[in-house]
Amino acid sequence: MKNSKKDAAPFDKVGECLYRYRSSGVYYARIKTRSKEIRRSLETRDRNVAKRKLSDLKRDLGLLDLEAGDLTLAELCERYFKTVLHQKPSTVQGKRMVIDRMLAHWPGGSSRRLSDVRTSEIREFLSASVGENSKSLYNHYVFVVRAVFDVALQDRLVAASPAADIKAVKRDKPIRRTPSFEEFQKIVEDIRSQAFNADCQDSADFVEFLGLAGLGQAEASSLVWGDIDMKRGEITTFRHKTSKGFVVPIYPQLRPLIERLKGSLDPKPEERVLKINDAKKALAGACRRLNFPAYSQRALRRMFITRALEKGIDVQVIAQWQGHTDGGKLILDTYSHVSPQHVKRMAQLM
């Protein structure tokens, strides 16, 4: 005997705009607004909770800017782009790249009405634009596309973002090469020995400072003498990645370098401690001449942290020196190859 049409339907209507999925018992909303039908899971099997969520959804839909229903994807992209112009030029350029790609290659064209855009179109766009070429590039596209439709959500142009279910992919864990302290010392010595390079001493000072202070290129290049208190033995710096200030000690290994950079005359507080902004080329040249891996400036910071862990310094203290506020979780996760040794040493103290 064939099932009736009612028995074959996966949903049962249990109220106005309210449906129950037969197999799971989960309630769904089905609402028509203008020419668009909105279906959304209310994520509950409790009918009373479903009614409250449906009421909230209807209220939210009532706040939509229905006059903007004919807004195109191209207009939304330009609206979003105006909100990021205050960011770093490189960041703006990267987002402009994605926007231009959306305008030129969106399935159905960028003149498509915003209310007609579907999640499947976003997946098609990402697949055609990036594919499997690069997980990091794919994630960059995902973040920008989601941000574009978040603007529409925040401006009440849509009831739900069609990009909400688009997820970033998990990136492969890269092999980050880290020099030993002995290699670091040889690199500094090699850079200083390049007599025909007018910037060799400044470059060597910059590389040496990164490795001995455990700071990043951005923090080191922005340091001024007003940030350094020799009497208190402290350096006040600014972690550019998190836009937060923090204080690190002038380590015994670092003090001779700072004293030499300061010299016999007291520099003005606004004068820079290091004369150059980075030493990428000098570092790359030294690694090449010494037949070392191509260590980056960031690798010097990793060397500092690795060395601190190997010396038994508490993870929370290292995290504080790095301007982290997570109590050391990031360091334990990132330096898992070192942290087990550290944990064993801590256990011996018991």
C-alpha cells in the first residue's frame, strides 16, 4: 500500500508559520516576507520554546529594511569596502582583491539582488576562485565573504546571512624552523662581519635584539628610549598584534646590548633604540652564507621562547613576557615539543 501524500511529507504544520520535522521532532519556522520565503530551524523540540523563538524571529523580520530589498550584491560589496578603509594598506588591498573577484565572477553576476543570493552560490564562488590551491587563501576569501554579508545582517537588509554556514578549513600545521642559540650567535657574528655593507652593524643590532629580548619585529622597530627604564630594569612595549601594552624585564643577556646602543650620551626619549625597521635581507644573507635554513625574524622569537622553556622558566611567566593574556595556553599548544620536558621538571619540584 502506497503512503499517502501527508505521510510522505517530512514536516507537520502545528501552528501559524510553525512546523515540526517528523523524524527528529525539531521545530522549524516558515515565514513569507515580500517575495522571499524564509525557513529556519528553531533548534528545539520543546513547543513552548519554539513559539518564543518564532515570535522573536518575526519581530526581527519586522525590523528589516524592506525598502532595501532590491539592493544588489555589487552595492553591498562597495558598502562593506567603505568600512575597512581605515585598516592597514596591505589588509585593505587583500580585501579589495576578494571584492573585485566577487564583482567579476559571482555566479549569476554581481547585479544579482541581495535577497536572491543563496549559500550554494557562495560555495560555487569559493570553489571556482580558490579551489584547493591554498587553504590560507581559501580562508581569507571565506572571512571576507562572511564579513560582506555580516554588513547586510547588521544593517537589517537580510534576516539571515547566506554565508553563516560557510566555514574556514583547518590549515596544515607548518614546520616552523627555529635556530638554536648557538646558530643565532653565529648569525649575528656573520652579519657584523660584512664590512662592505654599510648597514651591517645596525642589522646585526636588530637581529641580536630580537633574539635576546624575545620581541617581534614590529615591537622592536617602534621602541624609543623613553620606553626603556634602566634603573627599574624594564622595557615598556606595545604588542601590535593585540594592540595592548606590556612590560618585559631587561634580561641579563640583553643589558650589555642596550648599554652599548645607548652609549655614553643620554639619547632623547623620543629617539629610536634601533635605527632600522627590519633586518630581513641581512638575516637571509647570513643564513645562506652559513648554510642554515632560511630562518625568519619571527623564528628568533620562537628561539627565545624555546630556550626559556628549556631553562625551566614557568610558562605563565613566559606568556607575560610575550604580552599574552591566556596564562600560557598558546605557548603550551605551540611549543608542545618542548613543554613535556618543562612539565616533567615541574613535577620533580613536588
